[in-house]
Amino acid sequence: MSVFLQHLINGLAAGTIYALVALGYTMVYGVLKLINFAHGDVMMVGAYVGYATAFSLAPHVRTSSLGVLLVILVAMAACAAFGFLMERFAYRPLRDKPRLTSLITAIGISFALSYGFQLDVGPLPGAAPRAFPEIIVLRPWLKIGDVVLWNAQVISFGIAIALMAGLQWLVYRTRFGRAMRAVSHDHRIAGLMGIPTDRVIGLTFMLGSALAAVAGILYAVKDTAITPLMGLYVGLKAFVAAVIGGIGNVPGAVVGALLLGLVEEFVVGYTASSWRDAVAFGFLILVLLFKPEGLFGKNAAEKV
Amino acid sequence: MNSPSVPLSSAPAPLPLKAALAPWLPFAVVLPVLALIQVATGGAPFLVYLSLMVGVNVLLAVSLNIVNGMTGQFSLGHAGFMAVGAYAAALLTMALDPWKLIGVAEPLSDQIFFVLALLVGGSAAGLCGLLVGLPSLRLRGDYLAVVTLGFGEIIRVFAQNTDRLGGALGLTGIPHRTSLAMVGFWVFVVILLAKRLADSPHGRSLVAIREDEIAASAMGVNTTAYKVRAFVISSFFAGVAGGLFAHFQSVINPASFGWVRSMEIVVMVVAGGLGSTSGSVVAAVFLTLLPEGLRTLFNALHLDAGRIDQVRMPLYGLLLVVLMLMRPQGLFGTHEIWDGLKRRRAAKREVA
Amino acid sequence: MHRPRSLLPLVPLLLVMASAACERKQSVTTGGDSAAAARATRDQVLLGVVASLTGDQASFGVSTRDGVLLAVEEANARGGALGKPIQMRVYDSQGKPSEGANAVTRLISQDGATVILGEVASSISLAMAPVAQRAGVPMISPSSTNPKVTQVGDYVFRVCFIDPFQGYVMARFAGEHLGARRAAILRDNKSDYSIGLSTVFTARYPEFGGTVVSSEAYSQGDTDFRSQLTAIKATRPDVIYVPGYYTDVGLIARQARQLGIDVPLLGGDGWESTKLYELGGPALDGNYFSNHYSPEDPRPVVKDFIARFTQRFGRQPDSLAVLGYDAANVAIAAIQRTGTTQGAQVREAISRTRDFPGVGGTITLDPERNATKPAVVLKIQDGSASFVTSVEP
């Protein structure tokens, strides 16, 4: 029983991180109909910015709540800025070109980032894994028999839930959210109705990137090591989660992500563990074959 | 002699014998050339190695172009098919190694088995192409990209976890069978095939699918069937490339067929021009030789050549971005080097 | 689109094959001989080094290279080899077997290397060895421990022990020294080194009264091992054998402690890196691993080497550096002994290495071209490893 509980905790912990990244994917896909391949790498950038920030603080400062907040906020700001630049200079010029062009651009950015960060010239960190400095001093929070729930896990979970709730509120209860949804529906008509589509899209990108930054920090706190390639696999899995939930659907992305995290954990824990990477893809293929619109998506048939 | 005025062609009807021989003319020219090259480079192992790599990459790029370029379906899992071909061909060769055909000299027998292995490898890869293509090609472009990427990864994980395939170590001690002539032959075949495909009605259907799939479907083109067929042909040649690769590299492991390898080929196809066979060839040759050339240059200038491999990957990424922003059609767009020749020949006929 | 269906295409195919078949045999022997001939007339003694200077296990490659570099510099200070200065050319394998094979091809065909030194990771050595063997250039691996490496051919050597021995060392240590009766294994499925060691451990452990109660796997580069560790925890082992590389082991140790797993972790020489402590932190305390050498070794040759290495590079040598140093010196000594750079002769000289005074121990190459050397077991406490015991072969 405690084994099951431990697996549950592990799966949820991984799932919440996928969720934060999946939200970015789903939002950007919603407004631009583009899979931002580089989104996972934005998470990686966030982790490294957080690393640099945390390192620049003295040990007793970085473990205080203010320190943690600072690390997270700096990473969010940096990634939001990065997301804005990406959208403005790489995607906006291609908005009316065939989708394939944007897809190739996204792949190019992803590659440039993940392999560029592996160089160790100048500010670039190099390929070797780095140990993220401790920003939350580990203390047991709850003990259920054999299983320990750590304060770091609770804090991560709390931050993720708060952000997801905040996003939900933003998308469904504010004017900006309505504008976002209008642009997702049809960006040309939304423009004609007076919505500043460029601004909405830019802000959506920034928002998604900021969430990815938080995901990067939480990931680094959970698994300690950060490498330039960490974004690739998390990104792909988060994308799978977004598809499972129904791409473009915000709560769907969260459910899909948690589900994926749990499935991965239980499959690896109870069966042959070296197939971990294949689980996510297998799940994706099954979903696309049998229910391509995802769990919560609407069946949008292409009208001729 | 009066040629009947046929609206679709301005060429006079050729004599029957010439018509029969015409398709084989290129072979008659190319084969002796290949044989000569083979003899001439017998004593320069590194040059041979480099040429073999170039050949394999050209094969991969031209075959991927059939799907990504001509049909406009973005596949990111090409290395997975290469892996299937490599493993299948290698396993067959190693199984047949102790045997030889009766009454035939051992080297010739080895080569016959090698060709058999390549065909088996290619067919296995083609079969995988069918299995992957049938369900996936109904999906939209960006989804297809991720699914093909996923399949490539699944193949890699499968190879890694299967002891029969050598696991993470892969297969070692694959007998050395690849020769320049053999690689040259297959390169020649794939280019010829791609060219004929592009010029044929089948090819025109593929282009129609690429330009506007809904319209093509409305015109009665069975889009899924064509897409799948292109996919299968493409994977077949990727498999052959894998087989050729395995038999001069002597060691193959799952890591050599990962996502990065697929990316390298994608860059070649995009840079050469999505839809241009000659573009893929030029880009593949250039991008294979460039790092080596730089390395030799750096060594000669006593600079640290180690950086080249590191810098190559992010530069490819940047190249893609810059290309899409400034020249999305790549080097040749959808045109070919030989289009110029054709136009001149047609113009001459017009005059005559 | 038509595809030729007649048998006509077979004709050109057969022609091509015939020409290819005829040439192939010739080119293989010509290639070997011409390269050897070229080398004999080349005016240089060149050690070609292949090491992973970048990539995940970069510390392995950097250490090895520095060890070789020191050996070459010292030898040149003494007059070089065969009256000429010894050259060294280093290529980065980037941690990839295909790159390693490429590098060897380049070193042999273009640079005219006399001896190849490399690699650390067995997977990479296994890709490199056939190339060296085919070209008739001797290759010495400083620290690849998978037995298959030297089985490739008689031109491939190593100056370290092999995994059947290393796995036995840890199995025995667990059973005898720690008195552990139940062991779990967490191996890296992406590394032959790790798989090899775990297989040997599983086979030998029962001899010392133990049973393997669970066996899980991960992939090099994974960062989350909690799923596997949770499954292992459920089987209540006394020790966990983690024969992987330091980049993963550091994280595994941390996560194991977080999950409430208090038992010692055991490992092999893949743990050896200063980066291990950075990644694992205090979670590493109380764990053990087998290694090639211990810096606490009282022999004067070791103390001397540590002093010289620290002076040259500003840091302490690890076992990779020691083995790189020893491998280079074995190669240099063989070249001196035979008086030529000709491949077959150098190979012969290397194979006759007996009682060579290496820093990592006395090196005698057995008929399988492996070195029979003792292993040491080290215990980690407070960010460093200290000597516990040594096991003779």
C-alpha cells in the first residue's frame, strides 16, 4: 500500500511539471495553431536562469522565502522576455505563410537552444549536468507509515496549483482571456472585431513561457540536475499531455499531464523500467489513432 | 514524318528501339564510371570513408525529400527507418557469413548476399513505413511531425531493450561489405527514381497533395494512398542507406539513429529546397563534407578542431531559422538543376 | 510511375557487384599495407588519443587526456622516443561510439598515428577497436572494463582490470565485508559497462551467501529514478548495486535517501569523478565503490605522481588520469623497446609488457591482452572517498 502511495506521489509530482509546460503548449497552439517545438527549451532556459540567480545569492538568502520568490520571478521574467522575442522575430513574420514554415522554424530554434547551451563558451553552460543549488531546505512535511511527503514537494505542488488556478481565472473570467479565446477561434475575425491580435498573441506567448520557467525551477528542485537537453524530452511529453487533453483546451492539458505523469510512473514502477521514454509516445499514438481530438477536445472536422 | 499534334507533348514520337533502350542509357554511362572510381580510390581509406558517408547521406536526403518535399508531409523519424534497415541487413549478413554460394568465388558470393541483405533491410524499413504511414498520414502536418518523431524514438528504445539486437551496445563486428560502387549505384537509383517520380503523373499527384490536399482530394486523387506509397518508397531507401552504413561502420547502436540524425537529414532537405531532388543532393554533399573540410583546415592551422562538431548542431538550428525567414524555398526551391537542360531541349524542338 | 519488372536490372547489378567484389579484397590489403608503409617512413611518433571531452561524462575524457599529456611531456623531457619528440593528437569522441570510430579512422588514415589510446567508455572502445584491428594499428584502452573490447582482436589491449573481476569484487565485498544477504540492482540499460557489471554481480553474489531480490533499470541521462527506487524499496534490500556513471549515480543517491532508503549503495569505477559529490551531496555518505587506485596508496610512485600531476594541472588526479598516464607510458615503452613505429612490431612489444611499474599498480598483460591488477574499494564520507580494502585477482 505504501508502495502504491509513493508511486502516486511521484507520478503527481512529475505530472504537475508536465502540466505547467503543457499549458504553454496548449495556449500557444490555441492562438496560433502552431506547435512551438522550442517551448520545452524555454523551460530549460528558465532552469538555467534560475540556477544563475540562485548561485548569485548567498546560501542563507537563497533558502529564504524571499530568495525562492526572487529566483522564480527572475526566471519568469527572463523567459517571458525570451518568449516575446521569439514570437515577434521568428513567428510573427511567418504567420501568414504555410504552417510548415513555422514548424521548421520552431524546430530550428529548439535545436539552436538545446545544442547551443551545450557549448561552453562565454555565458553558455556546457553539456555537463549542473547541480541546482538548494533553495528549499528539505524537511519532512507529513509521514504516512513508510512514505514521506517532503516540504519541497508540497511547495511545488502548491505553486503549480496556484498558477494553474490563476491561469484558469485569467482565461475564463477576464477580458484578456476572452480576447485570447476569440483569437484562438479565428484570428482574422477577432482582428476585424477590434481585438489587438498581435498584442494578444505576444502576451499569450509571454504567459506560456513564464509558466515554463516555473516548471523549469520546480523540475530543478525536484531532480537536482539540469542539462541543456532537459527541455527536449519534458517538452515532448508535455506536448503529448496537451494532445491527450485536447489541444487548445486549458483544463484538458492539466488533466492530460497528470494522467501522463501517473501512467509513466506506474508503468515504469510495475513493469520493465527501461521503456520509460516509449510510454509517452505510445500513449500519444494510441490517442491520435482513436481519439485525435483528445479527452476534452471538440471534434473539429475540417470544412471544405 | 508528320507527328500527330498531341496537346501534352511537343516531342516527336521516338523509334521503338530507342524507346526501349532509353531508360537504360543512364545506367550504361554511370556504371563504368563507378567501377573506375572504385579502382582509383583503392588506396585512400579516409577518402573512401568520407565518400561512403556522403553517399549514404545523399541517399537519406533524397529519399526524405520524396515525403517531406514532394508530398509536403513532414516526417521527423527518418533515422528510425534507417535503423530498421541497418539492423535487418546486418543481422542477415552475420547469419549468412559462414556460408557462400556454391561454385562462386567467395568475394562475389559475399556481395550477392550483401545485396540480398540490403533488399531485405530496405523492405523491412518499407514495411515499417507502411505500418507507421497508414495510421499517421491522416493526421495534420504538425501532428504527423511529432508522431513520426515518436515512432523514431520508439524504434530506438526497442532496439536498446532487445538483446537480440545487441541492446545498448548494438551490433559489432559487422563484416565490411560496402564499396563505393555499391553506394554509388544506390545513390544513382534513388536519384533516377526521384526524378522519374517527379516527372510522372504519380509525382504530379504528390505535388497536388502538397499544394492543396483538399482540392486534390476533391479532384479524385486518393490522397491517403499516394501519401502512404511515397512514405513506403522513402522508408525503403532509408533502410537501404542504413544497410550500407552498417556494412562499413561495422558497429551500429541505437544512439546512432536518434532524433539528432533525423534532424541532420531534415536540415539537408530543407536547405536544398523542399521538393528539389538535386537540391537535396547538393545540400547533403555540402553538409557532409563541410565539417570534415573545416576539421582539416583547423588542423592545418593548428587551431582546436574539436569545437567544430559542437558548433555544428546549433548552427544547423540557426540555419533553419534564417532559411525560413529569408529564403524558405532553400537552395533550389522546387526546381532542379536539370530543369534548365529540359527547357533548352524543349525550346530546340519547338524551333525544329 | 513504373518500376522495372524485367530481369534486365540484374545485369548491371551483377556487373557492379563483380567489380566491387574484385576490388574489395585488394583494397583491404592494399589499405593496410600502404598505411603501414606510410607510417614507417613517417618522421614521427604519434599517440592518437580519443577521449570524451564533451558530453555527459566529460570528466572521464578530460582526466584521461591530462594523464596522457603528462606522460608525453615527461617522456619528451627525457628525449622522446626513437630520438624524436613524441606527438600527441586528441579527438573528442563526444561520448558517442560513432564519433569514436570516426576519430580512429582519421587518426590512422590521415594523421598516421602509431598507437591509439582510448577510450574510457566500453561502448566507444568497442566501436573503435575493429577499426584499429583492421588497420593493424595497436590500441590501448586506459579504462574500458567490458571484456568484449580486447576480444575484438590481437591489436587491442587495456591496462585495467575487466568487469568480470570488478563485479566479483563488489559481490564479495557486499557479502563478506558488509554481511549483506539481500541486494537490489539498479543498472543503466544504455551502457554495456553497467549491464556487464550487473550480470556478473548477479552471478557471483550467491557465492557469498546473498540473493538478488530485485533488478531495475534506467537510461543514462534520466533524472527521475523514484519509480524504480520505490519498487526496489518494497523488496527491502540490504544494499543496492548501482554500477552506473557518476552523472546518474549522484541523483540516484539523493533520491534514494529522500524516499527513505537508508541502506548503502555500491558501485564501480564509473562513480569516479569530482562531479559526483556536486550532484549527490551528503546523500553519498556511507556508500562504497570499486576503483582502480586510491590516492592514499602509500607507494612512492603514487605520491610522486600525485605531486607532479597536481603541480602541472592544479588539481588532484583521479583514476582515469592515472590509467591514461599508465597507458601512454606502456605505449611509449613498447615503441622504445622495438625501435620502430611499424604496427606489427609495436603490437608485439606491447603484448610482452610484464611487471610494468604503473602508477595504478604493476601491469602485466595476459594472453587476452588484459591487465591483472588488484581493485580497491573506497567508502564515501563528507565529499571524499577513502580506502577500505583491496582485493587481489
